[in-house]
Amino acid sequence: ARYGAERGIATITTTLASSRWKSLAQIDEAGRWAVDRVNAERIESAPTMVWWEQNWRKGGLSERRIAIIKEYDFYNQQYCGCEFSMRKED
């Protein structure tokens, strides 16, 4: 959020919201927290920042994401990436 504010970006979001392994509530809470913090700092000449809450899993957006991944041959990680998901079961 601070990086964006320093560059005049008024709206931010994250690709984490498209992952079925992530909590949308937790993501949105963190995004709102970051935006509130940056807005409280009032970086000179920066616009008031907004957190864009969007459920990327509905309304055809998930299918569009899959199509873009295939079209551009993007890497699509099939696990959350945290240390716990990388552990092998004993």
C-alpha cells in the first residue's frame, strides 16, 4: 500500500483473492488495514487510497483466470506456498 501511495496509485488489490486456498475475509481485512494505515500517514500528494474487495472466484472470473493462464502459459502454483503445504506427510 505504501509503495502504491508513493507512486500515486489510488486503488489496490491482490491476486491472492483468486486462490481457493486463501481466506477472502483475511485477505480483505489485511488489505483494508494496509490502506487505512497509508491513508492515516497522508503521504504528500498521494490520493486517498482504496482497497478493492473483489471475489475473483465468482461471476466467471475464475474461468477467465484459467483461460489467461493457459493462453499465456503462466505458471500456476497448485498449493498455497506456505511452509506447511510443502511438508510431506509421514
